[in-house]
Amino acid sequence: MNRQAVITPPSVRSAASDGPAARRSGALSRWLYSRPRVRLGALLVLPLAWLGVLYIGSLLLLFATAFWRVDTFTSKVQPAFTLDNFVRLATEPAYQATALRTIGISLAVTLLCAAVALPLGLYMAKVASRRVRTLLAIGIALPLWAGYLVKVYSWRISFTTGGPLDWLLRPFGLDAPGYGTGALVVTLAYLWFPFMAVPVYSALRQIPENLFEASSDLGGRSWATVRHVALPLLKPALIAGSIFTFSLSLGDYIAAQFVGGKTQVIGTVIASNINLNPPLAAAFSMVPLAVVVLYLLAARRSGALKHF
Amino acid sequence: MTATQTRAETTPQETGPGSPAISLQGIVKKFGDFTAVRSLDLDIGRGEFFSLLGPSGSGKTTVLRLIAGFETPSGGSVRLGGRDVTSSPPFDRSVNTVFQDYALFPHMSVFQNVEYGLKLRRLPKAQRRREVEQALETIRLPHVADRLPSQLSGGQRQRVALARALVLKPEVLLLDEPLGALDKQLREQMQIELKEIQRRVGITFVFVTHDQEEALTLSDRVAVFNEGVVEQIGTPEDLYERPATRFVASFLGTTNLIEGALAERLTGRPDLHSVRPEHIRLLPLDRQPAPGTHGVAATVREVVYTGPATRYAVETDDGEVLIALAGNDGPTPAATRGDRVRLEWDRRFTYAV
């Protein structure tokens, strides 16, 4: 920090601070200046309170609730310490299948996002003119500004029987897939696409043009250049993007209700239990939490989070 | 580098040894409204160290990129060893490039960088290892094989880029201002090294630079570019001693351009003439003119001591300011500010340009 910005030179001080109020605030500044710990505390009290009390606190409460139980007669939640909820989740095939299905859907969404973001990013960063690039960048960011429900609802309309997709596919002798897992993956991929496309695009922009030239100079055709030069350099961006697409998909349940048809995901199970059996819902919400923590640890091992 | 020598002897030459390594015919390159290269004809011989010299924006790098295949000419043809490659992509040309900022792959070790081209050629692993090691030996950096480019110094990166290109044994090596990012001392050392390597591997080097001293030091021949046109092609001596145009005369080293009245008095013609400062002697005003010389009376305006030589700015009685350079080998200084002197130089050093 610039010392002079904090301590006013004596000559200036006497001239500037006429009233007693000014002198008092000068005294406070001086008092604070010699107490770095107090300053640090004042700076961090609000964000720490938000993080500690609201975020971690509520997570801990949720964690505690997972060990409670519901009285079968009164349907009231009773504090206790029981592993029953977890045992139920681990042993009942329906819960297992739901957890695995959700993880599978999240992975599929992530792959789909990456598969679209890569060629689009390559085109934007290396081929497109400045004008087209700007338009596409706006196009990518635009869905972020639209309401969540609007987007999900428009996909619901797209997938409906006799809807636009049906109309588009019928001439080819195909039926629209209708509501189900496929529609859910497409909708989620659409929702979270910006979170993948933006890091991939900005990483591609940062790769110097002459690395691609060097590769082709050394004998690399397009695919070799993408595989050996572009992809390895994009790995951190792909992992960063996938953390968003994966964890957001893991936690979503509204899209599943709108376009998932009969597909149950962790989110819908939690939502339907939240009133009937809060401890079970709490226990089940530990599953995506644990999966995301594992995913983050794996991402950290890969070295992709070095810059955070 | 015995392997390279053997290879050079046994390479079947597609159209015989007579055809030049590179032949550019009627090359035109436009970027939108801007014409970077206008109607260029250029032949570069096998084993030649050829420099493209010019200020930035003169089109020299564009020519290099046209030879490499990163650009396609708007008109004309590019032949490599007699083969028309005008529209071939870079990966189909037996040409490799050392880029200005080296363009080493940051995620690959030095070894992997040098190995890259060999890997794409699907050479067996043992052979790849042998050739990479040999290439790193050539640039005297075998100990950095496992490092990342970010862990190397500028000079080391430059050499690795050289090894990465040379390991593929191209017929032509293109170097795009490869020494530009190095400090003066390292640059001079690398110049000697480059020349040595070129002599050893015996392939054509095409070297882009804006540094006239570098071009003169390294090259067998130099093409001087200005605004998309080649002003002159010749040996360093040709260009320096017998510049063909005003641009060449002033771009290569310092020169005195004389025209009008003074030129007419000295040579009988008022055309533009050039005299290099180091050819001008400062003599006492009363000295008899020596036979076969040009001479003019002048007043010393500035004296600048530069170590091995002293530079004098002198004003002739017609008011023209000339620069004279005198080696600091006699009793110093030859003249001081305000002295009246006679400038004299051999007639053969006055060139019409």
C-alpha cells in the first residue's frame, strides 16, 4: 500500500483539517494505521459472517439433520443420532439407481457442452472476424440473462409432442424423443453451456497463433494440431468449465420436472422428500455434495486449479 | 552431424541439382487493400545463407511466410527444389521455420518439442530418441531435455527452436528474426553459432532480419526490401560498397548522400552519389590534393569519440553536412571543433546511386 496515501504529511494536515470532525477522523485513521489486525478484522467481518454463518452453518445443520429421524406416528422430525437414512439410501436400489443416473446425466451434459464448445471456440478464436466473434460472444452470454424458468419452459415446448422438434424430425421418419433423459441432458447442456464455452474460448484466444503454425510447419495436419497442441493447452479450461456444468447438473431438479418425464434425479427425490422426510432428504443431499468434493479433488490433482 | 551430411549427399533431388532451392516467380501478396509484396522474382541457391533485410512492414516476413506456406500468394508461384508448392499447406513442404518468439509448445518438455515432428512422421521410438539426442547435442543443450520451455533462458529457447526445425532435416530452414529477442552479446554469439550450424548441415537458410549488421555478417547474399519491393539483391559487399538505390545506401550502415552542386563539382554530374564515412580522410587544409581523389574544404562542427573510431560532423563551404569516421589509431584527435580541414577520399569510393 502506498504509505503516503494513508499518512497525510503534517503541513498538509494542518491546512486541510480545520474542523474538529476532520481532526477526529484523522485520529481514527492514525489509530487504525498502527493496528493492522483491527483493520483486517474490519475488512473481513462481513464476508466471513456470510460464509461462516449462512453458508457453512446451514451446511452443518443440513449435515446434522441427516442423522435425525421422523417419528412414524406424529410425522415430526426428532433430533437423534441414527445412520438409518444413509443405510436406506445405500440399500434401496431405487435410490442407488437415481444417484448413478444423476451422475451419468451430469457427465453426459458436461461432455455435450465440451463437444460443442470446442469447435465453436476454435472457430471464434481462430477463424471468425472480429464482428462475427463479438456476435457469437453475445450469443453465448445471452441465455445467462434470461430467466431460468423461461429457458426451461421453452425447452419443454420444444420437446412436446407435436412441438417444433417433432415437426423438424417427422420428414425424416423420426419421432421427437419427448420428455425423458435425453431431453433433460439437452436442456441442462443448454442451460450450463456458457459456463463451458466462456473458459474454453478465452483459453483458445490466449494460445498464440504461431503455436498452431509451428505445429503445421512440423508436419501436423489439423487433427494432430488439435489433439497435440490445442487440447492439452485447453485442459485447465475444460476442467474449470466441467466443474460448473457437472456440479450444476448434479444439483438441478426443476429442469428434470419440466422435461425429464419420468426420469428421477437426486434433486427431484430430495424435493419430494423435503416435507415428508427431511432427514432422508438431508442425507440424500450429502450425495451430490460428496461427489462434487471428489470431483474437485480430482480436478486439483490434475493441476488445472493451479491458478485459483 | 555425420548423418545429415550423408543424407545431403544421398537425397534424390526431384529435378536435379541445377534447380534452385527456392524459386519465387512474379509473387504478389495483398491483404485487402494493402499490397505487402509487389511482383517479386527471387531465386535462392542450395546451401545458401540468404537474408531478407528491410524495415518492418517492408514485406520480408510475408515472403518468408509465403515460402513456409502460412500464406498463399495472390499471384505468382513458389517452387521448392523445382517442385511447385504454391498452394501446398505447410505440412507438405520440406521447409521448417524458426519463429520469431520461438513458438515452443509450452506444455511439452524440450525433448518432446524436438520430438514432435518426428512423432508426426511416425518414426520408431528408438530412432526418434536417437535423433532428438543428436539434435540437442548439435545445439549443445543435451542437459535440458526434460525441462519445460518456461524454464529455459532466451538463448536456450532459441536454440531449442532451431533443433526442433533442424531435426526434420528440411531442405530449407526459414528463420524469422530469430535473434531479435536476445541481448546484444548473446546475439553476436548466436550469429557465429548459426553460421557454424549452417555450414555443418549444408542446407539453405533464409533469414529475415531488420538488422543490417546482422544481415551483412551472416549472409552469402542479401535481398533488401522496401515497401514490398526488392531494391537490390547481392552479396554483403555488393550492397555496402555498391548500393543500387538511395534506400539501400542509407539503410545499410551510415552514408553521405551527395547531390546537386557539390556532386557536380566533384564528379561532373549533379546526380545522387554516396560516400561512406569511413572512406573520408580529414587532412590539413593546405595539403596538396592527391591524384585520383575527390576533395573539399570544410569546417568541423562536432567530434564524437566512439571508442575504436571518432566520428566527425563536418560542414562543407556549400553548407552540406558530411559525416567522416576516422580510426583512433594515430595521435588523437585528428581535428577539433571549429578546425578548417580538407576532406579527401579515393574517387572509387564515390558511387552513383
